[in-house]
Amino acid sequence: MSDKRTFTCIVCPNGCTIETVFDGDKILEINGQQCKRGEEYVRQELTDPRRTIASSVPISGATLPLCSVRLTKAIPKREIFNVMREINKVRLAAPVSIGHVVIQDVCGLGSDVIVTKNLPKATEA
Amino acid sequence: MERRDVVIIGGGPAGLAAAVELKKRNIADVLIIEREKQLGGILRQCIHDGFGLTRFGESFSGPEYSQRFIDEAAALGIDAMTNATVIDLSPDKVVTVAAQDGLKRIQANAVILAMGCRERTRGALAIPGSRPSGIYTAGVAQSYMNLYNTMVGKEIVIMGSGDIGLIMARRFTLEGAHVKAVFEVLPYPSGLPRNIEQCLNDYDIPLYLSHSVINIVGDKRIEGVEVAQVDARMNPISGTNRYFPCDTLILSVGLIPENELSLAAGVELDVRTKGAFVDESHQTSVPGVFAAGNVLHVHDLVDFVSLEAESLAESAAQFIREGELPACGIALTPSPEIGHIIPQKISGTRDFQLSLRVRKPVGKCKIVVRQGEREIKSVSLPKAIPAEMIQFAVSCEKISSGEPIEVSVYER
Ligand SMILES: Cc1cc2nc3c(=O)[nH]c(=O)nc-3n(C[C@H](O)[C@H](O)[C@H](O)COP(=O)(O)OP(=O)(O)OC[C@H]3O[C@@H](n4cnc5c(N)ncnc54)[C@H](O)[C@@H]3O)c2cc1C
Ligand code: SF4
């Protein structure tokens, strides 16, 4: 039994259209990828699709009420909303800077939530 | 009057990259003027990742990407005036600034235009119906949500498939709102394929192509929109009307370069890009006035904005030292299938970077640069879409003086 599916590779802005024939998680035919990361992407999509996410969390004492955060590594797609729930519990206090770990190993998925903006205390700004 | 070698108008990615590169080329007297409290431009509100893959080979969020340039500029001791808006630029390069301590006039030897772009609202203006609250452009909704912690609504409809709208569809969904649909009047999406995939398909948000909002319903707050399918001429097809209740309508119908100051300075604009006519050095029709980034032509990727701004520094530095740049007498024109090209004229004595967008999606194709009968360069592509800017280097070796150059696309 083989299936056909067309993928849009999201690894880089080229967004190649990749035509595949596969059987379960085995790729039988693959066409359209401009580099080999495209094939890795399709393999990942067939077995365990992963995404990174970004969000923002409330911060006190800064010039802005929010501080942006992101994941350091992609997580399984089905875990996205579980991770969002954890991110939504976070409260920060200024000052913070880029790379500061807000949640280590979120939901045990091997990815950290880190700060992506430098926010000094309001008086220092 | 204060004098400066270079005044850069706008402290976004384009302005910052140009400043850093000028400083590295020993042009010490550089001033960045930025309207906002902080440097960084629009990227401060683009908190998703995917920035920097081309420039740094790593994926950053918008604020992280900007910070790299802000840090570099600070380390090099580049002067920046923030909370200061340039309100006029004269043809002889006098910059008038409204700063916190009052109006200032600065005489610059060279000016770099890096004011970015603004969002279009055209299309929305033409929709009949009332004008209740709850209608936002995608970028404004993005700043409310990502900078000021204000959620714009719960039941959301998006008009236009521009990248910012797509990014916001995902953001709304992650924050618990319900994005009902995205409607695009054209038969193809205007955003990048990867954003259709990771922002809409991942969250089962439907995209309706060849559909348009034809009526806005609501008194104080928007209550819903009426939508219809459109024909090839973009006229609504009768009998296809559908009603979508919603409390928020987001417009993502494109960006337009911000060129009021350029016009004041007498810079000639290209009707195709809505930005300045430039030569291979990114010099505009006013000698010593350069442009880069979204003020010149709308970019989809900040990486290319940075690279473009860095590339003009060499010529701007040469202009400061020598007072002029080589004449550019060879015109470049796009064929009708190509929406626009940058640059629009060249000297023929230097290699240059060509940027263009096709007007409509084409499959396997060849882009050909020709001077008269002579082929200067050709590039084969698996596909070309309006959402994606195409860029490649062109060598001056085969170019002779005088005759204009045409850039065409051939589907194969
Ligand atoms: C809402 C929005 C979202 C975007 N999202 C993405 C994205 O997700 N990914 C991506 O790669 N690209 C995105 N873009 C494209 C983005 O604009 C470019 O990547 C990049 O930020 C452009 O850099 P720039 O320096 O040309 O313009 P900008 O970043 O817009 O910077 C222009 C700066 O000039 C300042 N300015 C303007 N006029 C004056 C004046 N008269 N006086 C003083 N200062 C002035 C502005 O305040 C601003 O800081 C987005 C664009 C917009 C509008
Ligand atoms: S296949 Fe390679 S070039 Fe194509 S989108 Fe994926 S990573 Fe980019």
C-alpha cells in the first residue's frame, strides 16, 4: 500500500513543494526539494511532525507590559497547546535579557522557553 | 547649522545595517534618527522565529535579530537620536528633525532613506457597510498583542493573505482566539507557502481564494462580514454570498513604502515599486540620497533588507570621499510579466545585484537579462511566485554602454 502526498517544506523561506510517494513512514519517491533538508523534513513529518512556537508573557517593572519568548527547539505538534498553557503561567520582573531561560525543559520535551527581548527596569530605560 | 557626513532616517534593520557598514568603512560621522523610543524598527513586534536563516544561518525572533545590529551599532559608537521624527528633507540634504528638545536642522553630505513601509488599507475602504469598531490592520493588531498586551478579539476573520495576516492567524489561535477563515481576492495566496503551511494548515484555518468581503455588518462593534466568491475580474459572483459572524476583522492587504520625505526631497518614485528609482549603488535621482529596505521596495525577508543596506555602504562611502558616483546611463526595464525590478539603472562598469518579483505565479521558468540581442544572464527556477522576491547577481562583463537592458521571464 503506498500513498501520495504533497508537502510544503517550512525549513527555509524557499518553501519547496515536495511530491512524495510513501508507505507508512518509508519514502518510496521524492521530488521537488532543492536541498537535502527537504527530505529530512518530509521524514520528520511522516513520523513525528515538530514545530517551534513563540509567545509573550507579562512583565512588571519594564517600559512594556509584555516580554517576548520562544522555544529553543521544536516540539511535537500535538504538544503545542500544552506548552502554551505552561507559557501562560509565567510572570516576569524586569530586568531580563535575551537568552534568559524562563522554563527549563518545558513539559519534559527537551526544549527551553527563553526570553527574546532585552527589557531593562523602567527607570534605567 | 549642525553638519554630518551621513544622516540615516529610520533605525530599523535597514538603517542599522547601513550605519554599521559605513562605520566599518571608516565613515565616522554617522547619525541615525529614529521616531520611536527604541531602535529596531518593525521587528520589535515580530516575535515569531524564522529571522536570520539567510544572514546568520540561525533562526531568531524579530527582536533578537534587531538586537544583534543594535549591539553592533552601540559597540561601534554610532550616534542615534531616538524619539525624534524627521519632518522634512530638502533637495540639498537639509534634514529637519522634531526632537524632544525642539526642532533641529542638520546639513548632511549624504542621506540614507530607511523609513520602512506602512500597511495598505485600500480595498477595505471600498467595502460597503458601516464602520464599527473591531477592524484592524494586521500590523496594528500585532503591535497591540505583542507589545501592549491587548487582545483584539475572539472570533476573527482575516481579509487578505499577506504574510503578516498569516503570522497573526497563528498568534491569535495560540492565544485562544478562533480564526474562522482567511479570504483572498486573488486566485493565489499573497503570502509565502511556508506561512500558509505553518500558520494556517497546522491549525486547520481555512483559506478561501478568489473570495472577498463585500459587506461589513455591525453597529458599534463589528458583528459579521458578508463574503462572496469573485470572478476573474474580481467581481462578486451572485448567489455565492455567505455570512460569517465575527467580532474582529483583520486586514492584511499589503504594504506600501513610506515615501513622503523622499518626495519632499525631489526623489523620483517608480510607480511599480512605489519606492525610489535607484541605480546599482541604491542612489536615488537626488545625488547623495540613497535608499534601502522597505522604503525602497517591500521585502518579505529581513535578511535581504540587511544585505541590501550593507551593500549600499560602499557607494555611500565613496560618495562622501569623492563627492559623486559614476554616471548610470543604462536603463533596466521589466517585461510585463515582471512586477518590478531594482535597480532601474546601472553604469555597466560594475557587477550588481538584481531584485524582482513576478506579477503572477509561474511554474518552471527562466529569468533572462538581455541587452538588445545579447543575453547577459539567465537563471532557471523551479517556480516563481509574487510572494517571493527573486534575487541574483549580474556580472557587468557582457554589458556594453548605452543600450537599455530588459529583464523577462519565460515559462517552460
Ligand atoms: C507589520 C509588519 C510585520 C512584518 N513582519 C515580518 C516578518 O515576520 N518577517 C520578516 O522577515 N519581515 C517582516 N516584515 C517586513 C519587515 O518590514 C522587514 O523585514 C524589515 O523590518 C524592514 O526593515 P526596514 O528597516 O526597511 O523598515 P522598518 O523595520 O519598518 O524600520 C523603519 C524605521 O524607520 C522609522 N521611521 C519612519 N519614518 C521616520 C521618520 N520620518 N523619522 C524618523 N524615523 C522614522 C520607523 O519608526 C522604523 O523604526 C514586516 C513588516 C511589517 C510592516
Ligand atoms: S527543501 Fe531545502 S531549499 Fe527547499 S524549502 Fe526545504 S530547506 Fe529550503
